[in-house]
Amino acid sequence: MGSEWNVLIVAFGYLGLLFIIAAWADKRAAQRRSVISSPTVHALSIAVYCTAWTFYGSVGRAAEAGPGFLLIYLGPTLAMLLSPIIVRKMVRIAQAQRITSIADFISARYGKSSSLGALVAIIALIGITPYIALQLRAITESHAILTGRSDYPILMEAGRFWSDQSFWVALVLAVFIILFGARHLDASQRHEGMVAAVAFESLIKLAAFLAVGLFTLFVLFDGPNDLFSQVAATPSLAERLGLDAVPGGASGWIGMLVLAFLAFLTLPRQFQVLVVENVDERHINRAAWMFPLYLLAINIMVVPIAMAGLLLNSGSNPDSFVLTLPLGAGAQALSVFVFIGGLSAATGMMIVETIALSTMVSNQLAMPILLRSRWLRDAGSGVLARWLLAIRRLSIIGILMLGYAYHALIGNAYSLVTIGLVSFAAVAQFAPALLIGLYWPGANRWGVGCGMLAGILVWAWTLLIPGFARSGWLDDSFVEFGPYAIEWLRPQALFWLEGMDIYSHSLLWSLGSNLALLFGISMFTQASPLERTQAALFTGAMAPQLGPNLLPRGKTPTGALRTLLERYLGGEAARRVFTDHTVHNDSDTAAPELIERTEQALAGALGNASARVLVDSVVHGEAPDLDTLLGMLDSTQRILAMNRRLEQKSHELEEISAELRSANERLLELDRLKDEFVAMVSHELRTPLTSIRAFAEILRDSPNLPDEKRSHFLDVTVRESERLSRLIEEVLDLARLESGRLTLNPQHVDLVGLVHHSVDALSALHKTPNLQLDVDIHLPNAAVIGDPDRLEQVIINLLGNAVKFSNDAQPHIRLFLEQDQRGYRLGVEDNGVGISEDERERVFEKFHQIQYQEDGTVRPRPRGSGLGLPISRGIVAQLGGRLKVEDAPTLPGACLVMELPAAPSESTALKPTL
Amino acid sequence: MMNPRRRERLLGLTALATLLFTPPLLLMADRIHGGLWLPVYLFVVWGLVIGLAAWLLEGHAED
């Protein structure tokens, strides 16, 4: 076996190489020639996910629990597939808000709450310390195996920790992390050296693992076929690769997949490399498939190594097959390479995790306490900056020592995988706060805080405390029977839920209570205005129009901001913030942008919650607080709404007044028509009256008038009187029609008989000498419903009109009656001049012929009132028919057509009388 | 902002991968006699999903 010293030299030499790489990358970054601004380096740095747990533990788990080990990598594969959506959003938020860690992220999302940040930091510290211990233990174990000491010392027992190399590894790492991870105060700045070193380590561990795999397949066996045929020949081995070997079966399978998915996004170190260290959003797209490919590559050899280990040296611990296989075959150089690979995996994780945790401890735990101290507040410029860096460095040492102590005290009680999964379940409690807060603006700090607290308590009861009990620290009878023999409180069968594996069981209850409280409490409590603003900024981060939150924050002199920056961050940082702002006088009021920049600069170093407290301490006076502002906003919105309503009302008023105007115009028009009507009626009445009076006066004044003259004058008087009374009758008819008081006596009428009767009556009335009247009726009868007297009036009126308007020299009229689908059409045509297209409706207006005459037509004035057609049309309309002017079918003049519906058959006609 | 079509496809691919990685479909591979088939199935599906993701994210020009 290799000498212990040689191995130590190689190990510390490797750590020295990391120093060189990190220093080189930092130097390049200072020259602005970054080595980490490549998507491939980004993907490799994410591979910090693969720790010593992957390197040694995967094989162990595959040997014991079959393909279930893959779930730890399939979960992150699913998460990475979604990373162009989820992680991209987180990166954008982190850049806008200068986020330094997952605790800072959650605190910022829920109104920059210090207590929530502290809670996340404490949970992370409790959950991750065992995980760091696990890495130290892997280093110690692998070193012991490599140097042939199967009984590696239990360290703390004789106070001989200085002889334990894992202690020294922790210390060297602490120095490394302080140099490359806590150089700047601004924790939101990228740690280029660290990222470069971690990416390099990812390559080393992958190469080492693949080397063991190839060695196993092609040196220990004759290729994959040889190995797998041997496995197939051993049924006990083949069975281990089925689903039955997975603890908890199908439910355990899904539980583990969910656990790995959530933990991948919420582990502090993953948040660090995925979000805080992200240089360029576009790198996410490459990493989304390249990192899963890395996972596939590092896992592809797990099954062969596990099977080979079980076949060849089934006696040793499966967790160390990776090392014992080459060692057993005497491959010294390969064994050392594998040890270095494991060291890479362990140190990579410890470096990033410790940086992430120390940022949380200093910003979320130490700072809020320090800010309460009056002495520190009054300290001079730069003192606080030095203090902060000191706190961060001390916490780095503290965290690593805590991990070491955990490892030294109980590290051996568990297999690697078990410790890792306990940590996973702890950080998975951040997932609801993180992921739901990213998409649901309604989640608030009360819900999230209570949810996380409940989740972590359930986690402690179902996973952590039983773990302590199993390692012999506590009496483990309560695990078996429940505390005080209360059966339903048994940690691993809560509420009698048995038959699941312990991780799925714990995840179900802890995440269940976490989610239930998050939703339940958020829905029934009110978020503060700042929290609502932050929620909107986080959930709407991908919407480009959402700028930074530039609400007026009150007044402060720029000098106060400058002093704040100098005191906490040093003069250099203060100058950087003020570069874009020309400030003439320190007593000037600071612009809101400057206040925002100051708060962001402070947030990058101290975390969002502390930065908020500090800026609020100098921004004061008549500052309108957010409540007032939101109140103003509310009232403005109310006024706007009222304005909108007023606008609507005035619009309605405008419409109504337009309607009124048109109604008024119509009324005026009707009034004018009425005046015209009265004037026309008077005119029409005056003409016969004048002649009657004139003849009557002649008769009175000339008693000696010859008899024949006297009788002629009397004739004229009688005729004019008849005309007068006819006219009055017509005016009355018209008035009745228009007011709807014209009463008709509807009955079955035979239109044919009626027409003949009318023609006879007409012939008696009009003694026109050479009138040619054709009556074209080929129907035996035409039954309609109508008032016979009124219908006769209409027909006579139509005939009379035709006579009046026909050619004076050779008057010719034709009357026809025909049947169509709807009823009967009675038409009267003449050989007059006809009626032009645009006159056809106007002939139905009252006294239309008077205007006709005024138009200057040479036509002698026909006798008649000009009321006949309007009355006829009114009567026909009341009988359900139509009266209209059409082109004359056979004669050159006009044709008036009356359409009447046919009467229903006798049986139905009787019905109305019943 | 991500192209909505690509976003849909990515969500679809994730849903498909989840289906293929979880029991109802997984049981098919597990039921085949011989034991070794479940890991083989997982690795093949895994590789296909990664290939599809790479094609989806690299194959189109950035919107």
C-alpha cells in the first residue's frame, strides 16, 4: 500500500493546484478576460451537485437498492429541462435585486423580511452541516482505505484531532475559501476563481470515475458482455436491479424523484452556482442539456462497478467499491487518481456550500443583530466593512468546523446516502417559498414562514431525531412505539401511515404541512405594501416593462447616503455608486434613483433586509410612507373611475339631447304639415263656397232672371254643395284614419261583384263621352275580407283617378283582377302621361295634386280634393293589403294596384264570430 | 424573453420525461425478465431526453 505521506503530499498538492487555478481565474477576471464566461464552464460548475456522495455513495446505493440511485440524478435532469424557464427568471431577479443567497432571495421576495431570511439561514445550517460532515468522512474513509488502515481512528476520543487529516483538509479548505470566496464584501459579485476551480474539479471527478469504470469493464472483466453474463448467471445480483429492490417500491420511487427535483433547486450551493454565479442568462440554455449529460456520464459506470464489486469482493463496504476494486487489483496509480477524484468531489461541494452558507450566516443572522448595536452604528468609516468581512471569514471557519465536529461525533453511524438524503429533505422545505413565490403573488411572509417552520419541525421529527436515535444517542424505543407509547406519533409512521420508505414518508408530511400552511395562511392574511411591491417585481420579472421600484421614499441629503456607503462598504464602493450622479452639495436632497442604487449596493454586501433597514434609517422626515402612497394611489384610481363614469354620463346626455333635437325637428315638421293641411283644406273649402255664394247672391239680387238661367245656377250651387260635403266627408275620413278611429265592418266580400258594381256606379257618375273602359276579370269570384262600402269607395276612387289622368282626347282605362299566392291584385291603368319613378310615393301624400299644379304643369286642374289616394291607402292598409303605383302593363300611363289577402276558407272565417 | 413555441416544447419534453421516468411506464421495463433491463431502459430514455433537449435548445437560433 502507498505510504501515508505520499498520499498526503498528493492530496495537498492537488489542493495547491486548485489555489493556482483559482488565482489565475481571478487575475484573468481582473483583466476582464474572464475564463468562466463560457456556457460549458457554467455547466461544469453546476456539476458541484455531484459530491463525494455521488462518487462513492452511488455505487453503494446501486449495490443495495438497485436503480433507485439514478433518481438523485433524474430529478435534477427534470429541473434542468425547466431551467430555461424557472432558473432564468431567478437569475433575472437576482441581478435586478443584487441577491446574494437563497436566504436573501426568499427574504427579498417576502418584503425584505429579516426574520424570514434568518429562518432560512438556520434551516440551511442545520440541514447542510451533516452534508459537509459527509464529505469530510468520505475523505477520511477513502484515505484510510488507500493507506491500508481499515480501522480509521475515531477522532475526538483522545483529543487527537490534530492527527486527523480530515481536520487539516477542513482547515486548508477554510483558507482557500477565505481567499477566493470571501475576498470582496459584495457577495453578489461573482467568485470567478472559485467557479473556475469547481469546474476543474468537476472534470477531474468525472475522469476519475470513468477511469475506474473502464478499468473494471476491460481489465477486471473482458468487456461489458463478460460482466453482464456473470451477473445474469447470479440471480441474487440480477434481482437487485429491479424495481423491487427500491425502498418503498413505486411510491418510494416517485418520492425520491420529487425530493431530488426540489433539492436540486434549493440546495444553497446549487442556488449559488445556478443563480448567483451566473454570468450570462444565455448560458442556461446550454447547461440545460449539458449538465444532464454530465450526470449521465458520471452514472453510466455505476452499475458495472457495483456489480463487479459484489461479484469480486462482496465482503467490503459497497460505498468504497470505487476504491477497493483498483486497490484489490494492485493498480496503485489508478487508486490514487480515484482518491483525488473523490477529493475533488468532496472539496468542490465544501467550497461552494461554505461560501453560500457563510454569506447567509453573516448577512441573515449576524448583520441584523449587529445593526441593533449602537456602538457599531456610530463606528467610523470602513470599520463595519472590516467587521463584515471578518464575520464572513469567521463563519467560514465556523461552518467547516461544525461539519468536522458532526463528522467526528456521529459521522460513522450512517451510510453516505442516508446523510445526503436527510439534508435533501431539509432544504426541500425552501421549495414552496421559492417556487410558489416566483409565480403566485399572493404568497406572503406569514404563510411562508409558518409553512417552512412546520415543514422543518416535521422533518426533524420524522428524519433527524430518528437518525440520532438509530446512531445510539437516544433511546430508540420511541421510534418503535411512539413517544409515551402514542402510536400515531411514531416518527416513521405518522398518523399510522406505514409501508412507505422513510424519505417519502417524511417528504409527504413535511411538504404537505408546509404547503397547507403556506396557502392557508397566505389566503387569510394581508401582505405589507413593500411585500406586495416585491411580489409583483418577482412574479412579473420576465415582463420587460417592469422597471425597478422607484417609488418616492422620502427625503434624505446625499451626504447621508455617502456616509452610509463609506461606513459599510468603504470609500471605493461609495465612489462607484456616485459616479453617475453629479452631486454639488452633500446637503442636496438625493434623487430616488440614488437612494435605490445605494440600497442595491448595500444589498449586494449585506443582504436585502439589512440594506432596507439601513437606508430607511437615513431616509426620513416627511417621507410619505408606502401606506399613504398606496392610499393616494387608491384615491387617484377612485377619481379616475369617477371621471370615467362622468364621461359616460355626459356621453349619454349628448345622445339623449340629440334624440330630443331630432324629435323636436320632427314635431316642427309635423306642425308645418298641419299648418299646410289647414291652409289646403281652407283653400279647398273656399273654392266651392265662393261659387255657391256668388250664384246665391245672383239669384237673390236678380229676381227677374230667366228660368233656365236660374235653374242652371241652382244646379251649380247644388253640385258645389255636394262637392263641399264630399270634401268635408273626406277630411273627416282622413282624420279618423290618422287617429285610428275609422271603424270598418270586415266581412266576406266578393271582389268580382264589387268591381262590377263600382264600374256601374262610375258610369253613372262620370258621363265622359268617349271613355273606353275595359274590365279584364277571368275569375269566377274573389273572396276577401273587407268592408264592402269602403272597398267600393277605394275602387271608385281608383277608377275616378284613372279617368281624370287618362288621355283627354281618347281616354282609355283598363281594370284587371288577378290572383297570386298571397291573394288578389286589382289594378287600374290608364293611358295618361304616367307617374315618374320619384313621384310614385308622393301621390299618396295629402293634397299632392295641389303641388302638382304649382309645379307649373300645363295640365288643367283635375277635379278632386287630393285626399282620395291617401284615404284609399289608409283603408287598404287597415284591411291588411297594400296600395301602390306600378308600371302599367298594357297602356302607356300609370297603374295603381291594390293587393288584398284572400279570405280564409269558410270554416276558419267563422271562427272570429264565435 | 423565451420564444413561446420553444417554451411549450420544453414543457412538453419535461412532461414526457417525467412520464417515462415514473412507474406506470417504468413497470414495462421492470417486468421484462432478466433484471438488467430497468437500468438499460432508464439510461436509454435519459440519453434520448438529453438529445431532444439539446436539439430543442441549440437547434434554433436565439429568438
